[in-house]
Amino acid sequence: MGTERKVNFMKIVAITSCATGIAHTYMAAEAIKKECKKKGYACKVEMQGALGIENKLSEKDIKTADLIVFANDVGISKAERFDAYKDKIVRHTPHQVIQKPDIIFETLK
């Protein structure tokens, strides 16, 4: 047995956003959803792209999340929604999440 602590997060929420608001926004969202599904975690991803805010996270989604993932390389719209939950936030670029989706869980080990 290793010294790694076992973490049982049940609910992950994420926001993805890239400079052009097209490809990487959606690719990062899919990578996060796929990784969460693989681990058996509930997941909801808000995408802030060329079409505006899609799949908007509710206050309840944010409040009840065990982990909040920001996969962005541009500012997040309505970021103040997360001010009270800064201790739950991990930050990465969309490219990092696409290349290595399990990076979002590295701080939990």
C-alpha cells in the first residue's frame, strides 16, 4: 500500500473557456466529463465559448461540489459566483486538461 490518501469526491463541476471559444472549450469539457465518468464521479461542465454560457452551473451545483475545475486561458464570466468556494478550485488551461485529464485530480493525492 502506498502513502496516497484515498479521496472519494462525488461531485465535480467545471468551467471551460479558451481564447477563441471554439475547439478547446469543448474538447476540455469532454475530457473532464470522460475522466470523471472513468472515476465514477458525478460531473457537470459549464462551457463559456463562442455561443456564450452553455450548461450554466447553478448556485446549488457550485455549493454542493466537492471540487471545482477551472480549465480556462481567458477570464471566466460571472467568476464572482465562485468567491466563497476558492478552497475547492483547481486551475488548469484547456490544453493541459485535454492532454492529461487526470491532472485535475493531482492536488488530491
